[in-house]
Amino acid sequence: MIGLQVAPPDLNKPEDPVKNPPTIKSVIPGGAGDIAGIQVGDILLAVDGAIVRTSMDFAKRISRHLSGDSVSIRLSRQGVELSKTVVLKSRPFETSPDADVLYTSVVAAGSRRRVIVTRPKTSDRHPAVLLIGGLGCYSLDGEISRPSGYGPILATLAKNNFVTMRVEKTGEGDSEDPACTDPKATVELEAQGYVAGLRALKSYGFVDPTRVFIFSHSLGPLVASVVLPQEPVRGFVAAETIGRSWFEYGLENVRRQSSLVGTPLDQVDAEVRAHTVCAFHFFIDHESAEEVSKLNKQCGEMIESYAGMSSAYMQQIGDLSLGKQWKSVDIPTLVIYGTSDPATSADEGRYLAELINSFHAGRATYVELQGMGHDFARYDSQLEFLNRRLDPSKPHPFVEEVLTALLKWLNEHS
């Protein structure tokens, strides 16, 4: 941990190292950054000699380090360039009032992946849930105490005597290399970590191996579709995800979000056509992210939206046929969609349920939750979710109904 909150000065505009640079918004007292003398208002320029262009870029570079590492940071303070050496601190271990938190690891493709398990305090054998997150490179450590995102889901499962497991992606947290953004960090490599996690989960003496489930979110169900044929589970939950190919989804996502923000429909048509060209070069012709980014501004924005994942990773996602994957997997499935989520659609969720049921009648259940956004929080509309950063003072509480629906379904299938 470096103990800094970083964001651009103007949240309404794209980050830019010159016009809207990553800037220190707050400093945790006694944190690594505070001890090194970093102050609110400092502009970040470089980490370990590498230029920092965005706050996400900064977070990724810090996340590649372990506690005790020394990090060189170059910054600008009121027009004067300074250099600081920061010695990173350890992230506190998770705790839970309802479960013991175990830090362990599994081996996938010859390297260790960090695993975080919550174990109910009772001595029985329990049902278990493996959580698979969405797109991007980030650690799942510390999630259980968060009031949003995956936190309430993990906490509620622990409180209701479910074992939970999180397997960190390669290079994240204390997981060994390759880095999550490395071209070697493929979908297959990520899936191997989850397969190893499931097998370890079933071997624990406090887990009922016949009642192991997967909860996956966003892009996670696509990766899970690679996992499921390799390691059977009792049931599967797919939240805020898609049912068609990533190529088709991308086109509809551009149309949906551009329309939501009020773009004239003739311009929306032009944006969809431009995105089609970008997606064809990237997903059909398998050109590199660097090559595609140079085609035009929209292509660069498309690549940037993939959160730093490598061309190999995203192109494997693009090559997935969910119809082919699900044809071979026959398990109860819950598909959840929140109506305030503009990152996907009710049509995608319904299609995924219909796709599964076309091969395995009655196995998929579709649940729609009013007002839930992509992050499981409540929003008045899809547009409010898109503009959520414009008014950071407005609260967006976690949608408790998702917990009710999840527990009801899990108990029915346990």
C-alpha cells in the first residue's frame, strides 16, 4: 500500500498527462506516501522512471510491488519537479466477524496464485462459492470489508455459513508472474488459476465438495465458461454479463451508451460503423492493440476500454463462442441483470438464459433487479450510472435485493 488517492483535477474530462494529469487527492496519515513527504496537490509524473499518464496507470505500477519495496516517484509541486523514494507498507489482512480468513495459494502453470478463503466458524462441512471478478487487473484482497462491490456479497455468504474463495489473477496481489497485462497472461492461464482453486476448495475438510458454486461478474462469466468444462460445480451465477460474442456486444454497447448521453442518432450510426472497423481489425484479423489504436481516435478509445489487458487476452475473449461453451455444460444457472446497468443490457442477460435453456431445458433462471448498476449499487437510471462521477457526493447504496435473490437461489440448489 502507498496510502494515496489519485485522480485527475477535472473528473468530467479525459485524463491527460499535460492538460488533466493524475494528481494526489488525499494522503493517508502515517501511510507510505505521507512518510515520504508526498502532499495533496502534487502531480504525478513517473514511477520507477516510467511516465505515468493516468491514475489507473499509477495504481497498476504500484500494484506490481510488494510490501517493503522502494519505489521512486517523480512529481511536480507548484511547478517544481521533485523526486521521492517511497517504501511501501503491507496491506492489512482481512478479518470477518462471521468467519476465519485464510491466506493460501494454488499453483497454476508453474506459478503460485494467492488465494483468500473465508471459513465459517462452525465445524460442519459447508457449501462453498468461488468468486470470479470482471475485466482488468486488480487485487481482490480487502473486498470483504467494503460496503460496495463484492464486499456485501462475500460478507453475506460468510454470515450464512458459505465458504468463499477468491483466486487472485496472475501478477496481482502476491500472485507470481507473469503480470496480468503481459501477453502471456491469457484467458487460458487465468482459467487455470480458477480450476486449481476449485480443486483445492473441494479438498478442504470444511467444504462439502458436492456443493461448490461459482459466482461471476461482468466479463467473469466468459472466463468461467472456459473453467466449467474442466472442473464441474453444483451451480453457476452470472451477474451483469453478456450472452453473445464480444464483437456483437461491443457494437451494441457503443449504440446504447452513445444514445443514452444524447448523441444525435445519425452520429450514433457513424460511431457504430467506426467501431465495427476497429473491432474487425482487432477481433477478426487479430491485429495488435498498438496497430489498431493507430487507425483512428475511436479505435484508440476501444483499446483503452480494455483496461490494459493484452491483445492475446482480449482476442481470446473475442474468439469465445458462448453457445459452444454452454452446450457442453449442464448445471443450474442464475443470470442476474440490474436495470440501471448501461455496461450490458437486459437483452444480453435474457439471451444468455435462453441460450443455456436451448441446450439444457429449465436449467437457467433469469432475474432482473430494478435500479441496480454494474457495480451492484442503486442508480435512478442507466444515464446516472454513466455520469456517477459527476456528483461524488450523492450516495449509491448497495442493492440488497441481489443478496436476497442470490441466497434464495443458492439455498434452493444446495
